[in-house]
Amino acid sequence: MKITEFLMIDLDARELVDTKLSTRCALSLSELEVLKSLVKNVGEVVSKETLNAAGWPGRVVAPSSLTQCMSSLRKKLHGKTDIEIKNIPRYGYSLCITETVETGSPAVAANVGTLSCQETPDRRSTTAISIQSESELKSTKLRFYRNTVLSIVIVLIAGLHFSGGLKATVNYLSLLTEPDVASITAKPFSLARNESLLYTVQLDDQAESITTQGVIDNWFNYDSIFKNASEKQLFAFENGRYESVALCNQFNGRCTDKQPLNLVRSVGDVTPPLDIQWLADTKLRMEQVTYNNILLDKFAPADKSVVEDVYRADVYYYSDSKNIVRADVRLSMIFDSANRGKLVAAACITDDMLKEISIRYQFSGDFKLTQSEVDGKAVRTFLVDVDDSSFTSPQQISKESATIYREIRKHVLQNERMVLRQLHQDDDSGVWMLPLWGETMVWAHREQVSL
């Protein structure tokens, strides 16, 4: 099966063949069938359902199977500049091929010239006038349609701008480009001799890289901390630069843990295992001070029956040093309707060396909520139109704090919109993906306040 001039699929050998470089690359059965489906519909969008049926016929597989298959195919097509597999958010994938159009040879040009010269002068003149008139007519119509469409677009944009709807429209459309949560995979394991459950989260086009053993290998000296008989539940996510784990130590249908453990580490560095007992002692000392307060009058509610949802969490970043970074995080929301409302988010960041606030970041605005279900979990996505933000740069900064300083600085420079995801909620808690160290998993304690 030919894909491009030099690229083909050897169906019998189940190999991807580059005739120009004389190379062969083996394909799995699923990769072969998925690639065949894309080639047969080159330039068109092929739905995820169609690709799943092609790659795994008669089987029900997790969404991550297709994501990993696409990641593998992209690696095997790496270096092929004339072919690309594009992800179409919320729908499927498309195989795009760039074709090179060559100009005609001198011989062909000469033949064309010869044929043209066979016409009589009068006929050539009449034909030229006819072609010129038709061309001018088409050009005039094209200019008319183009100017009409341009005028309509300008009027619409101006109307949206002066009505304040342009920003909201652009921000809502930008949500369509955000990667979806592709899978939430549950993995049972034992932690401190207690039955536990690890949920690994993947976004579109990300390969699964977190294992239960990998999480446990990053910690030691934790038996006394997790010794209670309650079930433990964890959510974990890796974005290629940071790995974050959110752990509820007491889960019984809902998280009754008043201070869930949220940990972040760099995946590119060699980080020694974390002493959980030492962290617990350090946390106890650092959390004696709560820097983060959100002013409730930010919302200026008109109805005293309004209920405010407040989420609070401490997130800790650790590296190869004994200096840990603490992010004191708070979210506060009021719903105006089922899927719209107002949100204020704030984070105060300090570390064990400075022992004072080094960074404070806050943003607020109206949000639009969309909901979906992934692997039996309700996923709520909040698109926030940021209308106010503040960022306190530190007087001094440690090497460890610089990691989150750079991440937040990027958000400050691109703060027209923020995307927050919630993967779990009960009466006492919520699990969030927040823009801290990239996308960071945070299990937060929840309270409701009547205003």
C-alpha cells in the first residue's frame, strides 16, 4: 500500500518501508490497521470510534490504547517531512500529506507552444478576447464576494468587541484546542499493608508512564504515616517535566482526610526517594502559618442564599535537596447557573529556606463549565475568562522555588484564559488539575459557605 512517493506499507511483512532510505520499520497489528484506515481516508478526519474498530476489532479497549498507538506511529514516521498525523480535538485524527507539484518539462512547454501556433491570427485574437472577458468577469465576482464576506466579518467582530463578547467567544473557541482527558486508569495496589487504588490520568497524545511501583519507589519511611486501616486513593499525572501525586489517606466513599498529601517532583532530574516521615514533620511546622486568604467580597453577591464552594490544599515540590517548596492553594467559586459562575484562585508559594512568602499569584473571572465522563469518572472542565490577576515577584528566590516561578510567570504573560479540570468531588474534597507546575494534580479539602 503506497502512502507517499517513497513511503509504503508492506502488508505481508507488516512493515513500514522507506524506499528512499532503504529502511524498514515493523508495525504491530493494531498500528498496521490504524495506519491503513488513515491512509484510505488521507486528508479526511477519521473518528476515534472508527480507528478503535479498525485497530481492535470486536474488542473494548481503554481510550489510552489509541493514544499510545498514535504516539508510536508518530515516532515511526519521525523525520518524514511530507507526512503528519494530526489530532483533531474531541473527534479523531487525520493523515496529512504534502504533495510536491513539479513544473512541466521544456519539451511539454514546446509542444504547447506548437499547438497554439497552429491557430490562425483571427482565431487567436477572438479566443484571447473571450478568455480575457471571462477572466475579468470571474475576477470581478470574486472581489465582490470577498469584500462582502470581509465586511460581514468586520461588522460581527466590531459588534462582539463593543458588546464585550469577543473575548468570551475567542476564549470559548480556544477550549476546543485544549487536550481532553483521554483516560483515567484505576490500578489496585497495597500501601502500608492497606488496599489502595491509584488513578493514572492521561491527556490526549500522552503515553502512559506512571506505575504503582514507580510511585512507591519514590517514597520511604511511610508506614507510620499511612498505618491507619482506611483505604487510600491516589491520583497521578505526568506532563513530561513534572510528576504530581495527590493522595487521600482516609477514603471511604469520600475523602475524610483533612489534609491530603500533594507531591510534585521533576522527572528529568535524578531525585532520591522522599522520606515521608521527615516531610510530615516539616509540613506540620510549615503549615502553622496560612498565608492565603481570599476576600469574599470579590464576588459581591446580591443574594444571601448564594453558596460559595471553597477548596484548600497544600502542595509540596521536592528535589534532590532538603529544601521543599510549599504552595498554599485556595479556590473559591460561586455558581450563577448550572454551568456558569465566578471563580477566584490564589496560591502563596514559600520554601523552607526563606520561611516567608516569596511568590503570590491570584486570578479571578467568570467561568463556563463543561462536563464529560471518562472511564466512569465525571470530568468537569472550567474555562475561566481572566479579568483580574496579580503576581508578586519575590525579593529573592531559591533554586527550588524557581521551578514554579517560571511556570507561573508564563501564566501571567498569557492570562487571557485559564483551564482548570476537576476529576473527583465529594462532600469533603475535590481532585483538581491546576496550572502550577504545568498541570498539577491536587487533592483539596472542600467546604461550603452560605453568603
